[in-house]
Amino acid sequence: MTHIYLTPNWFFFYSILFEIAFALITAFVSFYSFKIYNLTKQKEYKIFGAGFLFISASYLLWAVINSFLLDKINDGIQALTLQEFVSIGAVGICIYMFLFITGLVTITYTTLKVNNSKIYALLLIISVIAVAFSLNKALAFQLLSLVFISFLILHYFSQFNKNRDSKRFIILLAFILLFISRIQFILSTTNYIYYVIGHIFEFFAYLLVLLRLIFIKK
């Protein structure tokens, strides 16, 4: 069986709260991005906002799915498998992965500085196929997320090297924290503590992205 994650009973409810918080924070990121676009007419902010809107939707769906799972958790630690997810809707999990990957692809596309829908479509199609045809979809999803986040880290590190200001450092640090959180989620199939740590890193990562946009708006 393919374990998606290992989580202690005591944290499961809090993980849902985290996911709702992620959905709200990334929704605010999207909102501020669109506001900046309306002020500057720079298309990259519009696309950046769309990317985080996809990510927000993915977390909202994930929170709903985990809410259904809450009653299934017994005392102690419970390993959740893809087979168990079928009972509450495996389609929902696939949609969650699709939305999150679409968000990362969209954000990555903004860094390419091109205006070519074919490149965007190619990135998205290859990503979806890579996960869909993998024997371990959960691992493929996490590894693919790491690839896109790594690319974003390299991009923002390059930008920071050109101009070492606080705004560039904040967005760089945000994606570094997001990268660390994805590593924790991969390790969470072996020890539940990584699942808890991953949520904490992810929370601060999205807060930093939001903080950076607020600074730009001002």
C-alpha cells in the first residue's frame, strides 16, 4: 500500500485548521497580487495571483477531505492509505494534487518572462502525466512539487543577488521554507513528527509571501 502520510490523532484536527489557514493566506496572496496588477498593469502579478488562487483552492479541498477523515482516525497513530481514501472520494485527492501542481506551474511560468501559452500548457501536461502514471502518486506529487519550488528558489536567489533588498530576501526565504516543508511531508510516511514540522514551515512560508506583497502594495 502507498502511505500518503503518518499523523498522530492529537494533531489531525489541528492539521485541518492549518489547511484552512493556508487556504485563507494564499487567497489573500492572490487578492493582493491582483490589486498590484490593477495598479501597475504588470501581467506577472496577475499570473502570480492566479497561481496562488489555484493553491488556495487545493488547500480548501484538502481541508474538506481531511474533515471527512477525522472520524476515521483511531487512538494513537494512523497511516492513511490511498485505498482508504477511495471510500471518501479518491477523485477529490486527484483534484487536490492537480490544483496544487497547477498553482506551482503557474507561479513558475511567471519567472520565465515569456508570453507563450503553449509553454505553459506543455509544463502543465507533462506534470499531470508524471503524477497520473506514477505507481506512487503521492511521492511523485511531492517530488514534482520540489522540482518547481527548487526552480523558484534558484530564480529568486538570482534576483536577490542582483539587488539585495529585503523584499527579494523575503520571497526567497519563503520558497526555501516551502521546500523544507515538502521534504518534511515526504519523510512523514516514516514518522509523524515530520508531518507536524512540515505544517509549521509551510505556515511561515505563506505568511512571508503575503508579507512581501503587502510591502510592495505600500
